[in-house]
Amino acid sequence: MNRALRPLAATTLIFVLAFAAAALQYPALLSTRVLGDLLTDNAFVGITAVGMTFVILSGGIDLSVGAVIGFSGVLAAALISWWGVHPLVAFAIVLAVAAAFGAAMGCIIHYLEVPSFIVTLAGMFLARGAASILTQDSIPITHPFYHEISTLALKLPGGGKITAIGVLMLLVFALGTLLAHRTRFGSNVYAIGGNPTSASLMGVPIGQTTILIYTLSSFLAGLGGIVFSIYTSAGYPLAAVGVELDVISAVVIGGTLLVGGYGFVVGTFIGVLMQGLVQVYIIFDGSLSSWWTKIVIGFLLLLFILMQRFVFATATVPRKG
Amino acid sequence: MTALSRLAHKLRPVLTVQTAALALVLFGNWLLFPGFFHLSIQDDRLFGSLIDVLNRGAPVAILAVGMTLVIATRGMDLSVGAVMAVSGAIAATLVQAGYPAGIAVPAALLAGVACGAWNGFLIAVLDMQPIVATLVLMVAGRGVAQLITEGSIVTFDDPWLGYLGTGSLIGLPMPVVILIVVAAIAILIVRRTALGIFIEPVGINASAARLSGLHSKLVLLAVYSFCGLCAGVAGILVAADIQGADANNAGLWLELDAILAVVIGGTSLLGGRFSILLSIVGALIIQATNTGILVSGLPPEFNLIVKAAVILVILVVQSPRMVGLMRPRSGRPK
């Protein structure tokens, strides 16, 4: 097997083992109902995590995604419920605004050479602030179209179903994988993450790629916000507070290195499922308090990072002499 | 003229972008609220908006002191907010269980140091990236704090612990006094001991520092432990201020404010040269902006927008590109 694929294989193996162990304890976990819900409940995190994977692959970070999810949901709800815009038109406007927001952050990061950490932190304040200026309260969405897409689902044998937003997440992951491995943009992202100086010397358009990466991340966070508004049938300015952490954790658990240049979109998918599994397990158990979720996810993060270090240490020659 | 130029020369270290920005924000506050600079003494204690900025800004400023050293080693500590929740939870739970503050406070500080040392261990010994290593504790720490408080908000009524949050000493509120003490200790350590000389090389080039015989690992361990200690102090202050420990909300997002304060203070996220005093100025800029929005009567919804705008303006002015544009050097190679 390709050496570069080893951490991904190890992450997948751990997920399968964890799932098997959980399923042995609670056989009901194996039902299509639980599996379908795993996709639906984590759809907005998964979609956002695809964008975050590209950001982290390029060696950056995007702290604004949680706030962009909140803002997009509120904007969509305001457009539909207050101003009577058709949901599809509202989606287009929301996605355009989110993409423009990401492009602006990308421009500041590239042209002013300010670290992405700080720029996206300011972006987080800006998006969250804009959402709370639009409204302080939750705006319900009662448009019939919303009802239709939120109930649209593929029936599975065994009583489960994959909802439209679950399918959308799978689609985004598939497109993200193609974008990462089959396009020039994808190769450029890996090149910048590996070594920006040599990427620039090889003729990779650093500026254009950087701006596109943050545009993509905000665009997908905007899509995540729309999905979240479909999931909850409402827009709320404080929705998805702290989701950037879940998203970054999913990417890290999925085996993408935070220094950039190494990782897979598929790994992120497993990272999202792994976090979903922890939550499902704690719900099934019933006696564990919800704060155990945080401790377990923290422990998982540690475990996966240690495992990756171990795999890397045996697979490659240590860089430091 | 010579006297004037000598004065200008003396003032040079004080006249930085940061102090100018702080003056500008304070001036803006004064325009919005004419009584801003008014100070009064009641019951041997100073009162006024300026004191309030210092008092409210103290926890973030204390975090920023520790964070400055961490960032100077080219690191990052995302866990300080969660560590604040842990130390606050320990102090509150111990006091509520009947232990005196003389035991609860050192125990909470020790917990802060232990959290910092854990981060330092992951980074120095296991060679993890600082963001990931501290992300672990950022996620898990709040869960641990909730485990300590058993999910509830622990309130207490202890005069000594309460004094740390709301009392005053020589006319200043205790949080400000504690900030001054922490900053003084940190500045003494970094400017008067060998440890201080070692921090910058580790940040600039860790390999070179190690090859020239520096115990980089020990330096990192010490720096992260100190950052944990600062977070512990800030956590106790916040818990003492509200006479209770809220594991969910204590120190929430303060790690971001602290990192922001350090960056506004001019310390590069890429490590190296640092200034503790300017980081504190950075924390005060953030707090003065918050206070300004409050006193101006602007709806609080605008708080985040104004904050983001202030950050962007300061960052744009400080960014390498802009500095290059404003001060074109004649001898610059083309």
C-alpha cells in the first residue's frame, strides 16, 4: 500500500473498530435508522469541514466558519420569511454573500500578509455581529418549499432514511475529493501547504489560490448554514457557536496535518462520522452526561495525533536530524 | 530645540502604533462620553471609566502576559479559556466544600500550572504542533471543568476569595493589582534571568537554538507552564468576581481575545521578538473598545462589528506591506 495512505487507513480502521465495539454493546446502532441520522445530523458540519480541509491543507486556518453558518442561516431566514424571496433565490444570494466574504478574507490574508488565524478571527466577529444586527431572535421559516426539502428523503430498508441534506453532504465530499486530487487548484493547494516558497518558485499562483481557498471555505460554510436552517427550519444568530472547533477537530481526526500539505478529504469524512459516533454512543448509553462528549473528543484528538505521529515516524525519515 | 528632540528621543519607546491606537480609542470614548476621564475617590478607592477599563481588562491582560511568551516561542495556546474554567471550578468547589481560600487558591493555581505543563509536555517532548496540542485541552478542558462542578454553577460566599475579585488595595481594584504583580514578575523573569534570553531564539529557529546548546524542551515546558499559571490566575479572578464558577461560560473565547491582544501588541505569530507591556496595551485596546461601545449607548449588537473593524484597522496599519509602503527605505534592493 502507498505509504502516504497509511494514516488514512489507520484512521478508518480505528473508526470501524470503534463502531464495531459500540455496535456489540448496543446492536440497535447497526440499524439504517441510526446510520441515516448520522448523516443528517452531521450534514452541516461535514459540508463545512470539506472547505476547512482545503484551508488546513494550504497551511491556514478558518475560525470564521461557525459564525458564517449562523449568519447564512439568519440571512436565508430573513430573505424568505421577512421579504418573501423564494428559497432558491435566497440560497443563491446567501451563497454569493458568503463567497464574497471569504474572498475578502483571502485578499486580506494574501495582500496584507496578516496570519489567517487573526483575519478569520476578525471575520468571525464580523459575521456573528452582522447576524445579530439582522435579528436577535430566531426567525422561523414556514415556506412550503422548506417543508418539502426537509421531508424529502431516500427510504432505506429497515425504516431508515437518507435525507436530502445527507445526500448533499455526500455529494460535497465527492466533489471535494475530485477537486483535491483531480484539478490544478487541488495540486496548487497541496503545493502551497507543503512549502509556499517553492510553490511560488514553481509558478503556482499563490494569491489567486489563497483567495479561492478562503472563498471556497466560506461558500461551503454558507451552504452549511443553509443546510442548518433546513435542519432546524429557522435562522438564529447564535446558531453553530463553536462549530469551528468541531470542524477543525474533524479535519485533524481525519488525518490532515495542521502544518499543511498533507491530508485527504475522505479522512475528514471519517473524522465527522467519528464525532457523530461519539455523540450517538453517549445518547445510547443514557447515563453519561453530555460533557463527556467533550472529554472523549479531546481524548480522541490526542489519540489520533499520537497515532499519526507514530505512523509518520515509522513511515518517513525524521526531518530533524 | 535640543531639549525637545531629547524629549522626543526619550518618548520614542513609548510612542508606538499600539499606544497611539490606545490613545485614539480612549479619545473616541471621551468624545462619546465626556465624563470618561473623570476619576473620583470613594472609600479609599479610585472610581471612573478608566479604572473600569483596567479592571475589566485585567483577566485578558493576564492571559496575554502568558500568551506573549508562548507566541514568542512560535507557539500558541488555545486552551487558556478552558484552563480558566478548570481553575475557577476548583477554587469554587474547594471553598464551597469548606476549605479556606488559602488552600483553594494555591490548588487552583497548581491546576493551571499542571494544565500548562501538560501542554508543554505534548509540545516539547512529543513534538506536537502547538495548535493541535492545546486544541486537545481546549476541547476536553471545559468537559473536565463541568465534571468538577458536576454540571452546575457552583456559587460560594467566601470573603477572602471574593476580595480577590472585588476588593481593592492602595486605591486600585484587586484584579489591576494582580495584573501589575503578574506582569512585573514576568518582565523580571524575561529581562533579568537567562530563561528570558532563551525564549526568543527558540521562537526564531528552534533547531539552531538546540544546536547551540539550549535546552529548548525545558524552555518550552517552562513557558507553557507559566501560561497555564496565568490562565489559573485569570480563572480565579473571574470566579471571584461573580462569586461562582460557571464551567460553560467562564473564560469562553477569551483565548481568542488574548491572542488578539498579543498580535495587536506587535508580537509576531511567527515567534521571536516580543513585548509583554505592549501585549497588555493590546488587551486594554480591546477592553477600551468594548467599554466605548457600552458607554456610547450603541446597541450591543454592534459590539462585535466595531471590534472587528478596530482589529482590521490596527492589523492593516501594522501589516508588513503597509509598513513597507509608509516607510520606503532608500537602501532597499530593487
